[in-house]
Amino acid sequence: MEEIYYVMVAILALLAVSGLYVGVTNDAVNFLNSALGSKAASFKTILIVASIGIIIGAVTSSGMMDVARHGMFHPELFTFKEVMLLYVGVMFANVILLDLYNSLGLPTSTTVSLIFCLLGSAVAVSLFKIATDDAISFSQLGDYINTAKAMGIVSGILLSVVLAFTMGTLVMWISRLIFSFRYMTMLRRLGAVWCGMSLTSILYFALFKGLKSQLAGTLFVEWVNEHLLLTLVATWVVCSLVLFFLQLFRVNILRITILAGTFSLALAFAGNDLVNFIGVPIAGLEAFTVSQGNENMLMEALAQPSSGASNNIIYIVISGVIMVITLWTSRKAMNVSQTELSLSSADGGGEQQFSSSLFSRAVVRAAVNTSHFFDKITPAPVKNFVSKRFEWADIEHSGAPYDMIRSTVNLTTASLLIAFGTSLKLPLSTTYVCFMVAMGSSLADKAWGRESAVYRITGVITVVMGWFVTGFGGFIIAFALGLLLMWGDVWAFGAITILCVYMFIHSNFIPKKKKDEKKKSDAVVRENLVDNTMTAVSETIKSSTRIYNRTIVALMKENRKALKELSAEASEMYEENRRLKYSIATTLRTTYSNDLNLSLYYVQILDYLNEMTKSLVHITRPSYEHIDNNHTGLSHLQSDELMSINADVNEIYSRIIYMFTSNDFSTIDEVLIMRDKLFERLAQATKDELARITAGESNSRAGMLFLGIISETKTMVLQSRNLIKSRRYFIEQEGKVIRQSRIYE
């Protein structure tokens, strides 16, 4: 039986690797987003700086494992077997939970995940132990569990959210009031002093958060603690002088400050959060080493403080390397980062990642009313001055979600709050502080305009609520897995291992075709708007023809499954075109802002496509609902009429696709004649159906569905005709013929 524990130790090691991969994917948002959001450097440069910080942080890590060893339970009351199953349950639950958040693109705290997974698994093992031992009562559960840590984390969530958001808002408002969006003049005057202050806070953060364990107890740290104010002032003066001389040589000191902040956050992340990923596996390895496979040995050794990094340095270094590899290769890291960037972006137009909610609308309404009140009582000169300071201007012309002033504020404020909280031994979460500071600075910077505020607030609420769900979800998942492992023993261990391996590989390494295609489409739009628009129109019309044809056939055969699939496909196509329509402003601003003919063409095309795909949804969805509700199908007369109309629609669409792909409009008059004949036929079909309904010869529900399909078919064809007329007009105006291989097959 001892062999199974070798397998468990090996599985824990593999889970440590997957935990590092999943954890870095989630936590990368903490130290990457400020640099990414302001485009302070190239993506490669930002990753290099963060990688150096991670390696140094990992090498200098204390390797503290006390949280995993005895932070949430009393190991001296558990046997080796129980501890091993407890740890396996924790690692399985931790990987599942974090991977779920990464898939949803939501940042969460690895600390919260670890704490509550430990708590859930420990409670499960304790309850199973009590239930199978008559000598122990359930009232003694408190003797096995240490809940103080969990309560500290919960209070830390509330403290982090409120304090970080408030400070981020206040510091950003003051900074923008000083520098405005046209900050170059003030930066030359005050930049060295202001960036020197930022750099001082970042260095202080790196010292007391990133390297606090290595420097603890040294004479240097003791002297700094005794003369903290003097040290900070001296550091501020030195940093300001250095930056002043660099500025004389036209060095962008904002970039230096931002990259330094990125480095320090990555350093602190690797140096202190490492325990969240490898603490449990190393604790399991130590338990195995002490017990030598003796299942019934009590784990009193784990109740003692950890031996530090000296015995685990090789594992820590390997972990640092894995972190860096993950940082460079993980797709989901960018997915998580995109959530914060979308909520922080100064671009409030376009479609938002989150929808509005009753609460967010109430908050925005209250904020607008409050703003109107202060506008009335504020003197006009003050109001005009503040208004001018907050007039948005893109002086960097980088296309970044926000400028380097806000990026510096984010890094500085987050560093100060985390360092201050660490010095006071407050349970602040790095993730929560970084995210909420970014949200507060976005609010103060007026990135949350009236066009986007309700969506941004909903997004923030979604993320914050997700943090609380992290604790609850981690506890439930770990509790369930812990009970299953204790009950099923080896068989449960094998089944859960296979399941988690499948989930991890499927989620992280199997490509998601639709998402990749969507990202590629966005890139192509910006590279060549005209060609991409032509391709999109041709593909949309071809897909619409196929969906329309299959819907008519499936409706005749009352094929519910096919109608469900077609309805989903039509809805997806409509949402994609709707997304493009609502991103018009951003697309035009970043591509052909001075070409009015092209802008008009692009806007018209997207509007027509949006209406056409909407009509298709209004055909497929009612058809599916009709059959799904087991209503009477179409009559033979209705089916024959729709099949005949379908043939005419296919012929018209085929010619339109040919004209789009070949730019040959010689047959456009024929298409218009075909369209007019189809419209006459649709009108006659409508009259005939109304006559049948009046005479009681047609089922009312089937009749209304038939009339709805007729009406939406007319709209589809009408918008298709508008598409081709818009295309011809654009080519005639530009004198430009775009050659492309024929798409229609």
C-alpha cells in the first residue's frame, strides 16, 4: 500500500506545476496591466522585466510553508494518510477553481483560493474522521480546525476593496488636476519630483513586501524602521535627482517608473505568493519523508515551523522558471488582463464586456444627480479650471487604453497600500488592491463616462462578488473532493486525477477555434478594412443563405434539434455583427479616420449586415420555439410556398455574392427585377394566408409563424440589395477595384 503514496507525491508535484501555470495565469494581471494598459514599452520588454522580477523573487523567496503545514488545521491530530488525502483534495480543488476563473476572464486571489480550499478539505477530512470514530464527537470539530486565518482573509477582502478604490480615486484625481491630459509641460517642471515620489514608494514596496523575509531582523531593516520618515525623504531626494538628470537627456522617466513598478510587483508576487502554489505539495513531501509511508503516524512534525528556503531552494528555483515560461506562453493570462483593461479603458463607446444592472443604473443616476448638485454650488472659475484639466487628449497617440500618468498612479498607489498593509500585518490581497486601485483611478480619470458607467460598474461588481464566491466555491469543491477521497480511497483518487488532467489539458492546451477566429478578425479589420468588410459580407450572406434554407426544411420536417442548432448559429452571427457595429468608433479612429468615403461605406455595410442577421434570428428563433412547444406544424400549402420562396432567395443571394467577390455589377438590374418579383410574390403569399386565417382554414399559430417568416424574408432581401448598392457606390466614388479570390463555392 506504500506505493500509492509515491504516486500521491508525484501527483502533488504535477499539481504544483499545473497550479503554478493556472496561478500565474491569474495573477499576471497584478503586475502586467499597468504597463500593458499604457503601452509604456513593447510587450516583449514588459515580459522581460516581469520575468526578471519573478526569477529574483523566487530565488530570494523564504519558502514559507506554515500556512499549508498548520495554518488551517492542527496536523498533530491527523494521521499521515489523512493529511495526504487532505493535501491532494486541496490541490485538485485549487487548480479547478483557478482554471474556472481564468476561463471566465476574472481576476481572483490565489491566497483566498488556497486558504478556503485548505479549510474545506480539512473540514471534510475531520468530519469523516469523527464520523468513523465513536470516541470523538462532532462538537470537537473546532479542535481540528484553525479558522482564524480564514476570517482574516474575509476581513482583508472588505478592507482591500474599500481602501484601494478610495485611494486610487483620490490620488488619480489629484494627479490629473496637476498634470491634466496634456501633461508634457508640467512633466518637465514637476516630473522628476513626482516620479521620484512614485519610485520611492515602489522601492519601499519592493523592500517591505518583495524582500521582507530576507531582510527581516537585519540591522539595515531595523535602522530603516527606526528612521522610516528620514529614509523615505532621502530616497525621494536621490530618486528625484537621478530622474532629473535622466530627463535632461530626454529619457522618458514615466517609462522608467512604470517598468520599475512592474518589476517590483513581479518580485513581490514570486517572493511571497509562491507558497500559494507549491506550499501544499512541499508540505506533502515533508509529511511523506517524516512518516516513511506509515499511514497511522500522527503528523506532529508539520505542527512545527517550516525550515525555510534552505531545504527547498531547488523546488523554488524550478517554480520560478515555470512561472516565467507560463508568463510567456499562457493565452488565458491575456484573457484575465483584458477584463481589467476593458473596465479601465478611456474608450467608452463601443460594446462593453458586461451588461448593465438595476444596481449600476441606480448608482450612475445617483452620481449624476450628485454631480449636478456640486456643479450648482461650485464657483464658475473653479469649475472651468477643473473641467479644462480633465479634458481628454491623446497626446501619446499609442492607442493605449490609458496614458502613462494613470499607469504610474496605479503602480504607486498599489505599492504604497500593499507595503503599508504589510508593515501593519494587515491581510491585504495583492490582487484586490491592484484591481480596485485601477478601477478607482479609472473613475477619477473620467474613463467611466455616461456611455459606459453602468457597464463598468456591473463589471466591477461582478469581479468583486467573484472574489467572495472564490472562498465559498473553494471551500465547497475542496470539501466535496475531501469527502470523496476519504470515502473512495484509491479508486476515488484515480478517478479524480483522470478528471482533473482532462479538464486542465482541455482548458489550457486545446485551441478554441471560435475565439481565435474572432481575434484574428479584429486584427484584419484594422489592417485592411475594405477587404475584410467585403469578405465578411460575402461570408455572412453565404451563411445566411445556408441557415435560411436549412430552417425552412427543418421546419417542414419539425426537426427540433436542427432548429435549435440553427437558431443558436443565427444568434451567434447576429451578436458578432452587432459587436462590430458597436465598435465602429474605435475601428475608424484607429484605421481610416480621415477617409470619409470609407467611413460612410463601413458604417452602412455594418448597419445593413446587422439588420439582415437580425431578421434571420427572427426567423430561426420563432421556428424553433414553435416546434419546441409542440405546436402544429406548417400545412403542405405553407411548406410548398416557403420552399418556392427559398429557391428564389437562394438565386438572388448567389448573384449578390458573385457581384461582391468579382466587383462585376453588370447583372445588378436583373437582381433588382428578381427582387421586385419576389416582393410581389411575398405580398401575394401574405394575402393568401390572411384569407385562409379569416376563413378558418389555417391554424392561427402556424399562420402567424408563416407570416412572420414572409415579413423577415422581405427584410433580409431588402438589406442585401442595400449592401450591393452601397458596394457599387463606394467603388464608383473611389475608382477603386479590389481584387480578391472568389469566396462563393
